[in-house]
Amino acid sequence: MEAYYQALATEIVSHCPADFREATLSARMDEGASEFSLRCVAGNGEVVKPRVGGLSAANVDGALADLQEHWPSGRFSTCVFTLKADGDFKFNVGYDD
């Protein structure tokens, strides 16, 4: 699973300001695809919401689909990946009832 987290982190870092403090990727998973948004907090506190498209979006979709497929407690419907500038991260999932 570490490779999937790394793939997400790589795409996030490539879209955030170089001095970002924290970035959050929020996603809703559907059959074979995801809808997601990215929110970055720059070093000065400014919030940036970059658009992720093209190959980067496909890479994020792929990593999320792989995580969902291999998730130990079943397929999740939502997830939030929070990445700190020092590399620490959290990955939280949710399930629709």
C-alpha cells in the first residue's frame, strides 16, 4: 500500500506551492472512477485549490482505485489524504450506508 500512498503524495506535491505546509486530497469513489479536489495551504497561510487534470488526474484515480481494491475492511466510498510538508500523512476512509 505504501506505493499507492507515494503515488498520491507525488501528485499532490507537484500541484502545491513549493513552500506548502499541508495539502488535503478529498475524494468520492464511484465504480472505477473518483471525483476529487485538492486543497493546499502555502507557507504564508494562503489556501490554494489547484486543478488536477490530464495524466495527473489519471494517476490519482489509479492510486485511489488500487487503495480501494486492497483496503482491508472493504471498499470505501470516500477518503481524505492529508499530507504535511515533512512527509507525514493520514489516510482516512468513509463508507456510505
